[in-house]
Amino acid sequence: VQLQASGGGLVQTGGSLRLSCAASGLSFDAYVIGWFRQAPGKEREGLACLSLSNGNTHYADSVKGRFTISSDSAKNTVDLQMKNLTLEDTAVYYCAAVEARLTTPQAMAVMLTPHGMDDWGKGTQVTVSS
């Protein structure tokens, strides 16, 4: 499994940014892709995850309503659209994957933890400035 996150950059508070995770080497009917972030001095935090087989999604409470995860089957990517960004959104953002066929809300919540994912891509830096 190979994952590559892209789309990070510098954005002002209140702005928007779209991250993309290019996935390869996995079965698109059996994997869940998640987005995480890690700010300096903080633990890695799960943001959102999406089942490639049925489109089920799960969001962390901290980003509900501001972040949207989606998949683009033509491009084999899972994107994270972020809006109304704040200084606290500054972090390195990672995408990750786990093979999973059970996608209940409870299962997705477990997968949206650092230990819930098996494969990780390199991160992309998002910096929000005032």
C-alpha cells in the first residue's frame, strides 16, 4: 500500500484548502482511508475517514461541519476539503489506510485513531497564518 498526501500550503485564517491522498496497491472494495494531523508537541489526531467500499464516513467532533472527506475513483484519491481554517489547524497532515470490511460508526471511530490504521503516507504541511 502506498499513500501520498499533497495539497498542503500556507493559508490565511478563514481560508480553505483541499488536501489529496493518492492511494495505490490496495483493494478499493476493502479499505478505509483516514486523514490525521499532528501539530508540534501534540499527539497525532484523527480527523476523518472514509470507506472505499461503501462511502461511509466518520468525523472527529473537532472538524465536523468544517472538513469534508470524499473519494475520487477516477483519480484514486481521497480528498479532505477544509474550510474556515484557524491557527489551530496548523499541523502536518497525513493520510493512512487500513483494510476493513466492517464500517459501522463504532468501527470507523476505532479506525480514526493512530493505532487504527496500518499504512501511512508522508505528511503535507498546512500552515494557517493570521
